[in-house]
Amino acid sequence: MNTPYLSQFYAFFFLLLFPMFLIPVILELWIWFACRSWHGTATATITEIKKDYRSRGRYGLFKHWFEFPVITYQVEDSTYTKEYPHAHKPLGTYQVGQKLPILYNEKYPKEFIIQGEYSDSNIFSCLFLGPIACIIFLFVVGSYYADYYLGTHELLFEKQTWEDLGASVSGFSDWDYYSTWDSDCTRRLENEIEETLLHFRQIDKKIEEKKGTKSYNDYRRQYGEAADRASRNLADTYAQCISEFLIKCHLDGEEDVIWQSAYAEFLRQLCPQSAPKSGPYSMEELAFMMDIVAAAQQSDLDRRFDPEESIGLFLAVSSLQFHSAAEIFSYNSSIKEKILLGSPYFIPPYLEEVSWYQEYVQRHYDEQHPDAYPPIDPDPVYEVYFYTIEQYLSTGSFQAALWNGSVFAHDQILSRQKADPSLKKLDRYQDRNNPLHGFDPKADPDSYFNSGKDCEDFSPLYLYRRYQSYINYFESRHQKFSEKWK
């Protein structure tokens, strides 16, 4: 049993015994004060002698015998007979028939004491020894409880224990993992990480200020255990969420690798001397992968009434913006490889959800136009998607890939409409649903992307500005990791 909980046990044990000390002391004091006002005197006779014992020695094998008298006395016309265990003495002290002078309460003659028992000569034992014994007892209990409290609370936030500290990074329940992970979950987890890191470092500093004291090693041990628990909680969250996502992308989940990376990286921040060898991914790269998971869950489905070519362009740049960020910040090549290999596997379920949503809208809101939302043709989606990816790989430029992909998608729409004029009547090819309707493929790319004009949702200019917003966010976080992480 460790020191704090051992102290708690002793404190609880002594508190149970405390009434055994306190009640007799209170009774002694009450009798002493009360008998100061008694004036009735009489001579009592011992009519019987009773015996009792207390167990002593280990396991109570030895008995210590004593005796006390049964006293009979008379006040006016009333006779009183009472045991007087308070006056217990060694065997042979009393004799039957022995006379004892007593002092009794005139108002209530049943209350009496043997004269001299609470005389001024005994004031020290009545007024000082008993209370002093209680004070010493309380001091012992208090010191044990103080050891327990300081061992579990000192240096921490109010009402927090070392167990609470270890749970600072709570992780999330199973239903909060990949299947529902979004940007809110990511922000919440990153806030927990930042607050926990700051809290641990504050406590670490306070512990170092106690170096040389007897409690220092105990604090160090508890700090290390709490840091280990917090790191494991974080590693569990990262490993399960990212690995489930990778498996969804038909890739190796790398659960053990991700867990080891997260555990080692976070523990290195909290307790460097206890941290194992680092895994292949830094904490910044793990956070980046969590962003990809969140983005995949939040793909815009609610307004996906666009032409197939526009959907293909959107899916391609959604992947390339993360690949471009990984290139800019020199992230592990494995991450970049996973983005390119895993992204195509999200196209089928994405198109399936788009089709389901369009059918739902048609069934509930647009029953008068059953042909307005025909099933999505996947071929144009894939053609634009892979063409845009190829342009990125060949040029190494997100802007060039976006522009070339937009030109290709625009030309494909016109080509398909020319081959099948009935497409022009479909709702998804109307200007309000076609982000490419105002796009000019003959414009200068640099002038187009750097113009300050307003843009429609999901137009090429909108997608480029969204890419810039992502890069600014990753740049800000990269700076934070550089400044706050050791």
C-alpha cells in the first residue's frame, strides 16, 4: 500500500477509536465541574464487591483483573444501592461492610462520588491530562490525514488528485472515434492536449522546488505515473481513430505504429526520462492525420447537385490540399503516400451518399420533376479526378493542378452536353448548380487566382481560397509546435 493511502487508512482507523478517548474525558470533566456545587454528604456501605478484567498482551491471552464496589447509602427516607465501576481498584482493595464517605447531589441524590475523588489535588488529571491526550490524539490523526491529502492533492488544481491528472487527456468513448470524428472533435482534443501539457509542466516545476525534501521522490513517482496514464489515453485515441480511417482507405491500419508514436511523443513532453524510443510520426504529423480524418467525415454532401466533372474536381483538390501541405512542411513520406493511395477509395461511398441525398430531395421536395436528378455517372467523376491528380504530380504545383483540372472539367462538360443535348435540361447542369458555369478557361491563371473578386461556392477560385485557408491553419499550428513542444 503506497504512502498516501496508508496514511488515509491510519487516519480512518484512529477516527473510529477517537470516541473511545473522547467520551470518557467528557464524562470526567462533566462530573468534576458538576460536583463542585454538590453539598450533600453521607456515609455509604460497600454491600458487594464485583470483579472484571481487561485483556492484555498479544491476541488478548492475558487478563488484568480489578474490582469495584456496590455501594448502599441513605438520604432522608430513601435508600440507594448502585454499582460504582468508576472506582475500580486492584483485587483486595475493598471489603464488604467497609464504610466510605460520599458526596451527593441534593437535587438528584442518585448522583454521587466518593469524597476526595475529584478534589483539587486531582484537578491536573481531570482538566489537563484528558484534554491533552485528546489533543495529542487529534494531532496524530491530523498528521496522518495531512500526509494523505498532500500526497494526493498538493501541487494540483483544487479538488484534483493524481488520478485526475492522469486522466487530463480523457480520450473519447468508442462512438466518438472515426465514425463520427469531425473538426470539433479535433479542436477539443487539441485543446485538451495543450492544457494538459501546460498543467504538467507547472506541476513539474513545483516538484523541482521541493527537491531535497522527504516528499520529493514520492511526488516524482506519482507525477511519472500520471504522465504515463495521460500519454496512454492520448495514444489510444489517435491509434484507434487513424487506424480505422486507414483501413477504410484499404491501407494498413498501422495501429501499433501510431500508438507507439503518440505515446512516446507525448510522454517525451511530460516526462522525458521515462519516454521510450520515438515512433515514425511526430505529434504534429499525428495531428495532421487527424485533420484528414475530420475532413473526410465532413465532405460537403448537402449541396452536391453539381455536374459529375465538378464533383471530380472537388474530390481531387480535397486530397491534394493535404498532400501539398505535407510537402510544404516536410511531413513523413508515408503520409503523402497514404493520401494518394487512399483517397480514391472514398469516391464510391461519396458518390453513393450524393445519390442517396439527391433521391431523398427528389422524393420529399421535388416530386413534380422526377427526371431532374438522374443517378450520378461515375466515369466523368473519375476522369476529372485522376486527370487533376496527374497534373499535380507532373507539375508539383497545387495551383497548376487546380487550373488544369478546372479547364479539363469545363471542357468535358461542354463536350458531353454537345454529344447529348438532353443533359442541358438536367437540374445539375443549370447555372445555379454548376460551379464551373462562369469559369473562363482562356483567362490568365495567376490573375484569376489572385483576383479579389467574390466567387461562387465550389468554383475553382473558391477551392483555391479554401486551400490557402488550410495552409495558413497548418502554418499556424506548425509554428505552435515549434515554439511550445520540446
